[in-house]
Amino acid sequence: MMKLRYLFISLLFAGVAAAQQADDLFSFIPPGGRTLLEQALADGDPSLSESFASARTSTEWLERLSLPDSKTGAALDDWGRQTLADYLAYTGAIGAVTDLPSDGRDIMLARCQSCHIITVTVTQARSREAWLATLGRTSHVEIPISEVERSQLADYLAVNAGLPIDVIPPELRAGGASY
Ligand code: HEC
């Protein structure tokens, strides 16, 4: 019986990995800063590339993205601008952009699915402080995730989580938790 159970679990994980590669199953989850920045760079926004030389806070980035010459800022909604500003604050002075670091969404997909389904996380609307408290609970303290990653994850979730259940694919709704 034991063996069958493990076979089932590994099949389940193979399925999750395959879905992540295609990124279809999770496409309902709003893009993180890395993806937004990749899109902006592909669109060739000169005001953005010029700004990379200096490190800025999230508030400063948000102001930069809200200026009329910001093609990227104009293409995004409030949530997108905030998500990108938060991400850029972590990446600091980027200079030449080659390998972009993970964003809060990447961290969530990598670290928040092994004990319960992603739905448990993305349907909760919480403040940044409340997310940090969630991550500090006994159930979560053992998760291998650095202080900076926690902070990035909390930023991303505070802006982007709280998704309504009807945008969650049916296969991610039932049997939500295995804990
Ligand atoms: C090591 C296993 C484990 C991992 C990995 C894990 N969780 Fe949990 N999570 C739990 C357990 C156990 C519970 C139920 C007990 C509780 O509520 O603390 C839970 C419950 C939750 C809840 C619902 C309870 C609440 O706080 O309202 C949320 C939201 C949550 N987790 C978010 C996350 C996020 C975000 C991550 C990724 C950083 C994550 N979890 C990764 C074990 C885990």
C-alpha cells in the first residue's frame, strides 16, 4: 500500500513540474516583477533602461514608473506598477540586464506548494505584515527561504494575492491541503 501511495505522490509532483514548465496551470496567477521587467525590456523602454544605473526604493521606482515618459508604467495597471517597483527596489542598480533574479511569484511557486496546494496561498488577501506573520508561524518557520526572499514574497502577495475562487482552475480547487 505504501508503495502505491508514493507512486501516486511522485506522479502528482511530475504533473506539477510539467505544468510549471508549460506555465499553463498557473497562468491565472498575476505576473511577478521579473516577468514584468522582461516584458518591459522586450518592449524597449528607454526611460527604464536609463534608470537602472542607480538604486532606488520602491516608492522612488513607483514615482519613476508614474512619469508621463514611462512606456512601461503606462502599459501596467496599479498592481503591476507596484509589483514591478517592489521588485526593482530589490534588484538595486542593475546596470546591464542579463540574468534577472527570482521574484516573489517565482519564490512562491518554488516554496509554497509542497505541503498544501497553491490555492491556500493565492486566495488570501493580507497586508505585508500579515504575510510576514503567516511565514513566521510554526508551520512555516522550517521552510528554506532567506529573509530577503520572505520580504519579496510578502511584497508580492500583499499586492497580488486574494484572487477570487472562480479564477482558480478546477484541478486546483478540491482537496486543497494535505496537512
Ligand atoms: C512545510 C510545509 C509547508 C510549506 C512548505 C508551506 N506551508 Fe503553508 N501551511 C502549512 C500548514 C501545516 C498549514 C496549516 C496550519 C497553519 O495554519 O499554520 C499551512 C497553512 C497555510 C495558510 C492558511 C493558514 C493561514 O495562515 O491562514 C497559508 C495562507 C499558507 N499556509 C501560506 C503558505 C505560503 C505563502 C507558503 C510558502 C512560503 C507555504 N504556506 C508553504 C505548511 C506549509
